[in-house]
Amino acid sequence: MTTHDQLVTKLKRAHTLGTVAELLGWDEQVNLPPDSSDVRAEQLAVMAEAQHAAATDPEIGRLLGEIETQISALGSQPSHKATAGTATRSTSIADSDQMVIVRHARRDYDRATKLPADFVREKATHSSQAFHAWAEAKARDDFASYAPFLEKHLALARREAELLGWGDRPYDYAIDKHDPGLTAAQITTLFAELKLGLVPLVREIRESRVRADLGLLHDFPVESQRVFLREVTERLGFNYRRGRIDVSLHPFCSGTGADIRMTTRFDADRPLRSLFGAIHETGHGLYEQGLPRVHLGTALGQAAGMAAHESQSRLWENQVARGRAFWQFFEPRFRALFPAQLAAVSSEALYLAVNAVQPTLIRVDSDEVHYNLHILLRFELEQKLFSGALAVRDLPAAWKALCAELLGQTPANDREGVLQDVHWSGGGFGYFPSYCLGNMMAAQLWATIRRARPGLEEEFARGDFSGLLGWLRENIHAHGRRFDTLELVRRVTGVELSPQPLLGYLRERYGGLYLK
Amino acid sequence: MTTHDQLVTKLKRAHTLGTVAELLGWDEQVNLPPDSSDVRAEQLAVMAEAQHAAATDPEIGRLLGEIETQISALGSQPSHKATAGTATRSTSIADSDQMVIVRHARRDYDRATKLPADFVREKATHSSQAFHAWAEAKARDDFASYAPFLEKHLALARREAELLGWGDRPYDYAIDKHDPGLTAAQITTLFAELKLGLVPLVREIRESRVRADLGLLHDFPVESQRVFLREVTERLGFNYRRGRIDVSLHPFCSGTGADIRMTTRFDADRPLRSLFGAIHETGHGLYEQGLPRVHLGTALGQAAGMAAHESQSRLWENQVARGRAFWQFFEPRFRALFPAQLAAVSSEALYLAVNAVQPTLIRVDSDEVHYNLHILLRFELEQKLFSGALAVRDLPAAWKALCAELLGQTPANDREGVLQDVHWSGGGFGYFPSYCLGNMMAAQLWATIRRARPGLEEEFARGDFSGLLGWLRENIHAHGRRFDTLELVRRVTGVELSPQPLLGYLRERYGGLYLK
């Protein structure tokens, strides 16, 4: 075995242990008997330890050093910075398979080894405690009891950034963990431009007399919902020979393309929620299934980042499945499965329900027009928390004020305000921006694909989604983590990531429905 | 932490890794998408490696040595042999918690560390290849293609015994792996006595004019079967807050009492098979759920052996659930769920179907009267294979001859003969006797319990199985692996393990039905 092959073997071993832990997580949400969570916690702890040991195996460090010396002797440095700036000039070297694998392996290895075991343990313990504190605080609408946990999480996040050499830019480090290469400054610019176009659009739609009927759909038997959902996701291209969908409290997608485990939830009176939830997870699943299987366990078999991942789920959920062409094909089948429930529902009323716009205080219930405003709010508050401009104790008031400004509504309590999301309770800072960046990227990809395949929506209307999937496979999935998010967008769409395609898409779709 | 606590922590860690691997196995049978077996194989291999590393952690050896020195200084040796002979004399020392844990930990540690890594890998690889060779040979009824694999498995089994100091008694070692302390000589004596009583009973029943109608039950909807099965197993005492039941091709029970995963299979025309399969697995599950949770991961939280395990599944399946008192309670509910299907079925016909006796060539389809003959056959052949009295190439002929002698039927081919069971393809020698020993033990426990609780069957007729479960919890489950199988039987029933209670039970139940 060459040095590189030895490295890859080590990386794959650590990755495989991670996939086992992930399956335990899936099983916990889908199958775990109610009183068995104690044993699952023990299993997860032991697996985390085993995975950490595999990822910090000194042999990985030795192999990396050896390969880097070889590369260096060839006259090129596999450093992250060198690549980002020179990607367009010298892709053949910096973006070669080996260089990509080594660059990311070095980054991951350093991050895993530079954190002292004590720190890792303290953070894990605190995350577990903070999660329970958050759940209880939310149930009792008692932010004050949770505030110390959030403060400690912020302190831990700053300390982690410091330990890894990002002490002067802790929030940039938090972002980089989810979307390598992106910075808060870049996101600030993108979000400011988005806000400029989005706020007037939201106002116009709100003032429209067109209203979707949110109480239109009732009594959709779960078994038939399941049938429809399966038909839809299968036709979109999800490979059920390497994946499955089950039911859990909150929908998610886990696993790798070799074995994808998605979930959804069913409600007889909210059939569209189950359907679009499942399509969203299918978008994630299709991305994972499209990553080069032979590279699973290395950066080439890994998604480019969270924004790219979210771009895939949103593109299928929104651009595709909320579009007229999609419903042109699926509406007859939907009516065949639910003839009584849809008897009095016109096609236009159904399509409006699919694209209902309705402000809500809750991010996860939000329509795609309002959704990005929820992210702008969180991004602004996270930045202020990290800069010190905002103290944790002042967070609820700041949330309410910003909510009023952006959404035109003020939460009556912290349950539907600052306590609504789970992310921060696990120390998950810098994650929220990815959702909005994913929406931007989805719209920009969508515009590019429509130009590249002018007959795309006719294909959808015939129930053929393979053209789109093939395009995504080739232009996004096949690259794995070869390019950072911004570089990937540049290469695929020919221009820099911008909020304009998203604004254009929203105005086209929702303007057509609400601003006639 | 004391040295003992440190040891227990290490043992529990290895155990927990084992439970993760077991969950992967369950998921493979229940959930795995059809094309994902490649990734599951990788996950299982990595977990086997991690588990082996944890079980052979040199720190375990050091801690064991230290504790053994301490114990030795106290004037007692925690050796296996010393205990077996002196158990009745000095239980307070040899059977103390610490001694039991240390004795078994030493045995397991030696077995895990004395096998060279090369040997372990060779055996694992061969098992995988032999399994596929067996499956193919069975499909094509081609024993000759499988014979070399079986020969190699025998050679590996002998080599393993030799490496562990059992070179002169390789088959005893194979038995000891499943039922610590038992020998082929002891089993030979027990089986000979059983055969003496069983053969005439089988002949009498076969000559009876009473016949169960095997085609009595049809079109039992799976959903209602599921409801009935859940009600039954719940009432027998299975704790669904720490376990679940799902569907797989072959029924099994996996996991620990902290999270039991059982499976069954459904067939609309064979409702009793699903039901009794599930009750059998429930018996295993109740044992695991009854083991002291605090000791999970040590010998005190582990079943006494395979025979003891099988005694629990058989007792619930046969002595309890094929009995009149059980049906007195459950028949009305069964009829309420399947009124049309049972309209023309009398209570007596139903009870006879529950206790149908019908010779078959296939062990897993066998009734409980014939079942033990299938085991006698396998035990005799295994002994001859190990002694060298029988060559692998002569196995099919020997199987057929013995089949004719014991079952009065001759397989037309090897698919329904020597190729029917999976066990040997994985090197699982010495496992079959446990089934029959379990049947003996179940009957002997049953006789003891009925003496101890004269009103037991009246309790069953009222749907109350808690008295039986409580007795088993106290007399069997609570002990874990504190006593070897034979010692456990002696302590609980007051006499040595014997086939007479089994013969008495079979004659009582089946004589009453067939020999009136």
C-alpha cells in the first residue's frame, strides 16, 4: 500500500465508526423503546470515544506529514489558503484527488488533535446538560434558567476557536466548521443585499388580497399519504435499494449514500407538511447518494458544506416540488389517492395551498418567502453575541425587537421566541446562516439549470426528473468537497454567489400567485 | 475507584461495544436496504475489531492479575475447576459477586487473548466464505461443493481448542463455549436416557388415530395477528418500554434486558407459527430483561448459558403457551379477533392444532415431541466428526441413515438433510445440544414450579402469569452466570438434570391428546 492508501484506510475506518454512531442516532429517533435511552447514551459515549481515538490516531499524523513532505518536494503546498486564492489558476494541482483529500484530512486531524481531551469531555457534558436545560426552559418559558448554559456554550466556543488558532475570529471559526472558507463579513454583505430586496416583497405579498386557505385539507389517511410520498420520492430519483424512510418526531436525513435513513412525520390534517418534509429530506438524500461511493470516508466523498447540502434539499422541495410542472404531473395521482378529500378543492386552490405565504413566529413552520428573515435575525444576534455587543441576558429582548422589525410580529413569550430552536443548546453556533445561503445557492443553481436545459419543466410535467438529477450529479454531487462553497457556486453558475437569483425566483413564483 | 471497579468499567466498555454490533445485526435483518449490505459488512468488521481491542485491553489482564493476587492472599483461588467441585461446600466465597465476575472475566480474557490475531481473522474470513458456500450449496443441493469449507471449519475448531489448552478434548471445548462446565460425556449419558423413553412415545403417538388438522387455519389478517401477539406477549410480562418486536425472515431475539429487539414473521395461513415464534423469543427476552441490570457487562448480568436460555424460551412457548390453562384465557380473545376464521373450529380442534404432532425432516418445523430426535442426530454426528470416526464426505449418508433410524423418514436430498441448518457454516459446533438440554431443563423447572405453586395453572386461566415470571426471576434470572448450568439446575430443582421430567411432561401433555 502507498502512503496515501494507508492514510485513506485510516480515514475510512474513522468514518465507518462515525456512520455506526449515526445509525445509533437514527435508531434512537425511530425505534428506541421509551425506557432504553440510558443504554443508548452509554453506547453513544463509547462510540464517540472510539471514533475520536480513530480520528486522532497518531499514525494519521505521521502519514500526513510524510505525504506533505512529498508534495512539498514537488514544489506545491497543500495549504488551504494557497488553494482558495489560486483555484482558478492551477486547479490541476491544488484540486487533484490526493491534494483535496490531504488538505481536508490535515484540517480535520488538527481540529481533532488540538483540542485537549478535557476540553472535549467538558463540551460534551455541557452540551448534554444544556440540551436538557433548554428543553425544560422551553417547556416552562423560563429563559433565565437557561441563560447560564448558553453563556458557558459561548465561552466554550470562544475557547475552542482560540485553541485552534482562530482566537481573533471565533464566529468565523464557527461558520467555517459548517461551510469551509466562508466568513461572517461575506455573509453580512450577502444578507444585507437579500434584505434590501426581500423586505419590500414580503410587504407587497402581505398586502395582497389573495390568501391561501390553510384549513383546506383534512382527513388524509396516513397509509395513502405514505403511498403517495413513496411514489413521489422514488420518481424524484431516491434509490430505495440504498435507503429508507421512517417516521420520527422531527424529520431528518442521516447516513451516507451507501445507506440513507430519512424520516418524516404524518398528520391526517397536514398532508402537505409530511410530503414537503419528505421531499426536503429526499433532496439531502439524493446529494449523499450522488457522492462518489469509492471516496466515502474522505473529503471527496463528503458534501461540500452545509449550505451546499441545504441547497439540494431546498431546490427539490421548493423550486421543483412547489412548481406548476411538478403538480401538473402529480396532481392527478394525488386526487386518485384522495378523491373525497380533494373533491371540493380546485387545482388553483391546491396550488395556492402548496405555496401558502403566512407569517409565523416559528422558523420551522415558515414559508419560503418569510424563511430567510428568520435566518437574518439569528445571524445578526449570533454576531452580536460573539462580538460582545449583546449579553446573553439581553437576548430575549433583542430577539423580540428584531422580530418586530423583520417579521412585523412580536413573540408573546420566549417559547415562540429565543427558545424555539435547539441549535444553540448543543453549541451549534454558525449553523443558521447555512440555511439561507442554501436557499440562495438553490435559486442560483435553478436559474443556471433552466438556462442549460430549457425543456426542464416540460420534463417534470411528464414525470421525468432524471435530467435535473443528472445535472446535479455531474455539477454538484460528483465533486464532493473538492471545492469550497463559494468556489463551487462560481464554477457551476459562472458567477459569484448572490441573493439576486433567490429574489428573482421568489418574485416570479409568489408574485405570480399573490401580486396579480 | 477500587481495582475491581476499574475492571468492571473495562468489561462494561467491551460489552457496550458488543451491544452496538448486535444492534447492527438486528438492523441488518429488520431494516437494511437491499443493496446496503456492503456498508454493513464494513461497519461490522470495524466494530468487531474495536470490540476485540476492548476485550483484550492489556489493562484488563493487569487488573485481573492484581485482583487474583489479592484473592490468593486471602487463601482462596478463583479458578474455574476449584469452584465447580466445591460449589456446594463453599458458596459464600467461590460464588461471591466478585469471584464470579473475576472467574468469568479471566476465562473470557484468556480466550480472547490466546488466539492470535491471524487465526481470528482467518476464522472470520472463512466463516463468511463458508456461509455463502453453504447458502449456494443448499440452493443447488450440492453438498460436495460445501464439504471443503466444512472440513476447514473442523480443522479451525480443533486448532482453536488446541490454542486454548483443550487440544485433547476439542468437542468438549465447543460445548463449553455455549454451556460452561458441560461435557460431551455428560450429554451422551443424558441423551441416551432420553432416547430410551422418547422413541417408544413417538411410536405410540404415530400409531394413534388422533390427528391434528394442519390445514385448519386460514386467512388470518396480519394486522390482527399483530394485535393478538402484542397482547399475549405483554401479558406474559414482556416489558415493551425496554424492548420491541419487529419482522424478519427468521425470528430471533437480540440485545440486552436494557433494550431487547425480538422479531417474528407473519403468514396469513400460519397464525400459530407467528404466535409461538414470538412467544419463544419472548421467553428469551424475559430472561434478558430479568438479568440484574446493574451487572450488565459482567458475568452476573449474563445468562448462565445457551441451555438455560433455551429453557426459558421453551418453557414459555411449550409448557405455558401450549397448555390448556393458557388457552382457557386467550381463546375467547383469539376468537374475538378472528370470528370468521374460527367459526367452524371447535375448541378441541384448535387445541389439537396448537399441539399438532407430525414428523418432519426439518428441525425448525418440528413439533416438540419429535424435536429432540433432531438434536440427538446432530449431536451424534458432531461427536463423530470431531473424533474422526466420520469423514465430512460421508456425512450426507450418515445423516440419512440416522434420520431413518430416529425419525423413520429419509431425506430425498441434502437440502432437507445435512444442508438444512446454518450453524456449521459459521463454525457453530457444540451449539445443537443446548436446544435439547434446554428442553430438559424447561421440563424440570416446570415440574418444580408446579410443586412450588400448586395454583399456577389457575393463575394462567385468569390471565395472570406474574407468579411464574416472579419465580423465574428469583430462581433463574437473578443469578446471571453465577452458577454453571448443571449447578443451577441442582440448586433450583434439588436434583441433577435429567431427561425424566421432559419425558413425563411429553407423556402427560401428548399422551392426554393422542393416546386416549
